[in-house]
Amino acid sequence: MGAGQGSHPRVPMSLPVEFLSGADADLQGVFNRFEEYREGFGVEFMTAVDAHLARIAVFPEIAPRYFEKVRRQVMHRFPYGIFYEPHATRILVTAILDLRQDPQKIQQRLKH
């Protein structure tokens, strides 16, 4: 190989992340509840969501399949899951839900 050939590391491609309107409402609701609980706690939650979404955008199959095409990324510091569908050109966030509820209720919510 000539100089410079093959010397570029592979940079993972990051897919755009889009939210269904219900997922956007979920996120805003959780943020508001956490901010009411303690000022700044909602910001901590949003920072954690952003970090998870950044990883999901680069590694869409990082989380296990949960229901049909939907995957669930568990947030370790918070009792919430980020539910999303990976597509070839984007990540579609379908819901952000409290995991301390009946799994059948979660599945009903994910049917869209």
C-alpha cells in the first residue's frame, strides 16, 4: 500500500434521531416531574437521555428487541426505558416510559 492508504480509521456513522409526538410528550412530562421534584434533576435526566441516544445513533442494535421491531434501552440511573425502532436512515424514538409498570401496558402503548 502506498503512503496514506488504509491509514484512516473507520468512523462510525451516526443516524439522525427522530421522536414520535408521543415520545416527545413523554420526555417533556418526565423532565417536568423531575424538575418539580428537585431543581436540576430534570436536566440530569435529559443529559442521560442524550448520552443514550448518542450511542443508539451510532450502534442502533445495542439494545435488545423488546416488542416486534421496537428495542428497549434501559436507563441505569433512572427507572425509564427508551423505546425505539432502528431504520436504515434514522432512529425513531417511539416512547420513553417508566419501567415500573405492567409490561402489558407498555406493549399496548408501543402499538402504533
